[in-house]
Amino acid sequence: MTSKLIRGYEVVIGLENHVQLSTQSKIFSGSSTAFGAEPNTQASPVDLALPGTLPVLNRGAVERAIRLGLAVGAKIAPLSIFARKNYFYPDLPKGYQISQYEIPVVQGGKLEFFVGEQKKVVNLTRAHLEEDAGKSLHEDYHGQSGIDLNRAGTPLLEIVSEPDMRSGAEACEYAKTLHALVMWLGICDGNMQEGSFRCDVNVSVRKPGESYGTRREIKNLNSFRNLLQAVDYEVNWQIDEIEDGREIQQATVLFNPDTGETRAMRSKEDAADYRYFPDPDLPPLVIAPEWVERVRGELPELPAVMAARFQEADGLPAYDASLMTASLATARFYEAARDICKAPKLVANWLQGEIARRLNAEEREIDSSPVSAATLGALILRIQDGTISNNSAKQVFEELWSKGGEVDAIIEAKDLKQSNDTGELERILDEVLAANQKSVEEFRAGKDKAFNALVGQAMKATKGKANPTAVNELLKKKLS
């Protein structure tokens, strides 16, 4: 995919995604990870870094990291190291964060996705295990700040991409694909509003052929819409700065969704500023080959494998197959509807068309669609057997979406059945041809548009109830 320049500049984007792992307890203690508890009720002595406490690694967190690594084709390190990342902030009780630095548990890998109908491949640098910090609270404290340490020690998998993306749209599709994958694998619940899936985006610009520019990191984006808006604003801001003769300073920035702008929070630290060193309280993490193979054997069918199956078995184009596997819920919906009507392409078209349109308009997910997979399959059956036309099917769909009901009952109530009476249709077509001799002559003179006009007149004469296929076939027969 060739890079699209913005105002003569190439955009360079890499993402760091913090994925909260779906364990019931924290990464180094037995405290609960449940969301929404009263502040500081889920912080054990280990989370509080009280003297004499020692961390113990959560096996479930490691297993979820392995699952992700296998899904993206990465190397699972047989030995990895935990390190202390030193910085001082009120919600970090120890004064350091336990993370992985030189030897992460997941190394390399790639993620494939579509931007429009163009396939894109983004390489991954690494994915490493770490603990989350607490949370500073600034509201309802009468001008003061509070510290909630419930999140301290929550298990995270930080997934770092190479700077392979060249637009906000690519970055957004990458994040959506990764978000769907971690939920597909069952390693994260994907709830962005609760902080389960967070995006940090590194953005820089450069003239084509030049070395990478200075990057700025947009922190803690919690929606795909915000990600796209933040990147687009940041790109144009950086170009304005360069065009005005100013240098870009490496910084961490925040995005304000109310204004649509980014603003610098602090100068960006480098690795040396964190003074990483191996954590003496944790031994090296050793992952035996047998463990990796057991996890591999327990993996669900992966999106890429399922998409390939939909292409081969169902005859779907690659783009359609990728959309049908955009999430596990979408794939299950597609398969259920397809199994009823045996029409894979029609199901895919409806999912990409009417259903996607209504879901997007109402900001719903597919598992909350008012029209179920079984109902969609039943509707498509009535198109296939000629009971209703495509236009009538859309009327039925709107009724199903807004009020519910049964497909056949709605067809009867709205009198939408197509007429398949050939004798009656022939009589109507003879009348249409007699009344539209000019269009007949134009068609015979080679004007194809005249045929469409005759079809339109025929459908009008039948009040839209004639089978369009039958109308076309009979008209061509009579005109020949």
C-alpha cells in the first residue's frame, strides 16, 4: 500500500496498546481485579508495597500473553525477565513499576487487516507483561486529589507495534483489529470505557525519503473515534510547526475530545530516564515448550483461519471474509444466518449494508442487534424463493428492526408478496409495450436505457409486486 502524503508530508505512526488481562486476581498478588469497587478496597499489602511483602507471578497472566503471541505468529521467549521501571508519581506506591524491558515474553509477530479494500500488514515489536499503576482522582475532592490504588497491580499486556502505519485511518483499523483479537482470544473484555483496552499513539511526520521525524506520544485514547481525531489533529499541528520554522519537541500529549485538540503534558522520557534494572524479587520467567504447545492446542479458530475458510467453503471475496471475522460475535452471526438460508454472499451483503448502517447509527454492537441471525436468515429465504423483492425486503427489515415480529407475518400484513402469475404478467407487459412504443423503438435502435424505462413502467403497473427477474426475462423475450 503506497503512502498517502498529507500536505506533502508522510505520516509515521506506531501504537502501544495496554490490554488489561482477564484474570480474576492481580499480576503479583491475590487482590481482585473487579471493576467498580469502592476506592482502596482491592489493594493488598503487596499492591501497597508494604515492607516485607514479595510479588508472586500470576500464571494466568502469562498464559494469556502466550495466547496472544501464538495468535500473531510471534516468538514466545523461553526465558524472559521482569524489570523495575523507576519513576515517581502519587499513584505508584513502590516508586517503580514492575514491567519487562530487555527480554519480553512475546517477541515479533504481525497483524493483518483491511483499510477499505486494501490489505495492510503491521509488524509487532513485542508484547510484555507489566502491572498497572493506581489512579489519581481529581473530581469531588474540594480542590484536592485522591488516590485509588484498586488498579495498582492489575495485569497488563503492553503490545507495541513497529511504526508501520501511515494515516489515522490505518492506525484506527489496526487498533480495531487488535481490540477484536484480544476479545476473540478471551484474554481481555475489551471495555474501553473502563480502561481495559487503552491506546497510546506515537506520531511523527517527515518529507518522503527523509529519516524519521521527532515523535510525540498521544496517551490514553479510550475510543476509536478519539484516536482518529487525535491523530488527524496532531499531524496537522506538527506540519504547521515545521512549516512555521519551529522544531518538534519530543513530548507526551493528551487529547481533549471536547475541543478536538492535543496539548503537551510533559516532555517525553527515554528508556534511560527510567533506570531499568532486573527486579531482584522475581526470578526469570521460564516457559517450557510443552506449555506453549498446550496453549496452542486450546486456541480457538483464529480470525485469519476462519476468513480463509469462508473464502474457500463459502466463496466469499477476501474483503468480505475479513469483515465477517471482524469480531467473534460477527462471525457467529454470519454463520448462523448462512446456515439457515445457504446464501453466504447475501448474508455478507446484508451484514455490511443494512445491519451495519443501523448498528453504526445507533452505536450498537452486533450482539445487541434487534434483528437476530435467525430472523435475517428467514428474510433472505423469502428473497430467494421469490416471495418478496429486494426493495420489499428492506421494508420488512425496517419493521423488524423498529418493532420486531415475524418475517412472514410482516409480509402478509404489508401485502408485500411478489406476483409470480406469468399469465397476468404477460398481459400487463403487453399493455406496457403498447403504451410505450417510443421506448420500444429506442431499445430496438440499440439504446439500452430504454429497456430500463420499460422495466420501470412494468413495475409501476404491477405496483412493485411483480418479480423483477420474471419481468426482465419476459420483456427481453417479447422485445426479441
